[in-house]
Amino acid sequence: MDIELVVTRLKDYRLYIKYFVFFLCALLIRRLFEFLYPVTPSLNNKTPTSSTRPPKKERDDSDNPLFEDKTDSPYDTYPSNIPPDTTPHIPFSLPRYDPSSMVDRARSFYHTANQRRSCRFFSPEPVPRDVIAACILAAGTSPSGAHTEPWQFVVVYGAAERRAIREIVEEEERVNYERRMGRRWLEDLSKLRTSYVKEYISDAPCVVLVFKEPYHLTEDGVKHNHWYYEASVSISVGVLLCALNNVGLVTVTSTPMNCGPELRRLLGRPEREKLAFLLPVGYPAATATVPDLKRKTLNQICTFVE
């Protein structure tokens, strides 16, 4: 076919070609937008849809860039347009100890903390609620970014609820062990003798689920971001572990992958909350065992710079 004829034909159809290119670009942009910003159907919306395509699985990781604040704000620049804060500041002090007492107290705390172990074998003996409440209050003293306190602790005592939690976790953990975890990961776990079966969730007398809150809603319904919420929640759980160990209780820090959305719905938690940790709590069983592991020495974990 003559080249000039081809060019002539293309000119005749250039309007259709232009529309076709626009359509492809729009489709590509839409697919990209759906991939980056998946839409989760509202839990309160019971209206059935005509689509037969299964809904997209909700992503468990909700972290967004720390300094990407997309909420509307009347303030454009810092610090000229930020109104002065009216929070009162009060005197603060702690008891002062002589160096010898400080060493004794530090060593005593280390001795207690060094007894903490991750335990997967629990006694069915009930744990007083007041004890758990006091330990969670201690966790709530943790520092948080801009004092936003981005944590929620849900304590589950009911046997039926604990069994339901175990079923959800085991269903996902089986997939994790069989498909998602790599060989090296499984090799590292082998010394712990773990599997996707999590009897301790239903065996322990209570389970504490720690949810992180990337934001909260003000009284006016405005979204208010929480800063450094991942680190803040992790610190609070560290304090909680120390508090539980201090009263003779044991736990194991479980972070089951891909279970958060379903567990959140099971417990009726708001959509903004994301599961961070799952902690079965109780007394160790009389036959409980733990791996004979050694912790790193001070020289292996600390460097002093004079």
C-alpha cells in the first residue's frame, strides 16, 4: 500500500484515533488510582450491589508518610499563623537517689526484666481484671508523638470470643506458613517450635489486642492525624510487657499478618483502628517450657561514646 495513501487514511480517522487515545489514557489513570487508593465498602451500607466481582481485600498496613498531612487546615505556614497554645506547664521533679542506690535499683529492675520470656503455655486460672487494668494504665503512661496517645487496648475474657479470634488467626497463619513466609524466616522460627496452630489464644484466660490509631475524629468530625503512632504504640506495648512480667504474668507478642481487619470487625472496633499486637495473657502452665535462648551481652548491644 502506498505510504501517502496510508497517511491520508490516518488523517481521515484522526478524530477517532484521538478519542481512542483519550479513552486509553483515562482507563489507565482510573486503574492506577484504584490501585493506589482502594475503596473499602462501608460496614454500615447493607445495600447489595449488582457487581459479582468479589470486593478487594482490605490492606492491613495503613501507614502514610509522616509529613503528608492531607487534612484541611486554616494555617498556611509555621510558625507565624499558629495560635499560641494555652496548655499550662507545671513544675516537675523525680526523687534523687545516691549513686549506690541508683545502681541497686537499676540492677533490681534488670533482674526482674531479665526473667521475662515469651510463653506459649498458659494455665486456665483466671487473672484478676484489676491487675490487667493497672498494667494497661502503666502502658498508657508511654510517650507518644505530640501526646496524641494513638493506642486502644481491647481485653477479651469471653471463651467464645477467644475461640473466634483463634480461628481467624489460624486461618491466616496457615497461609503465612505455607505460602508467604520464606525459607529463612521459617528456619529462624524452627527453634521456637511454632506453627500456624495457636492454642495459646484460646488457652490463655484473656487476650489483649492492641490497636494503633493513625488518626482520630474531633467533636466536629474533622480528621486529626497522630504523629509517630507506630513507634508510640510499640513503646506502650514494651511498657505493658514489663508491667505484666512485674506481677508474674506471661504473654507472647503475636503480630499475626493479615488478620487485623477481620478481628477489628469481630470486636466491633472503628475502621480507623488497625491491629498492632495480639497478646494472650495469663499465668504460665505448670508444664510450661521455653527455648533455652541466650540474650546478647551489654557489649553486643551498647556503645558508649565519651
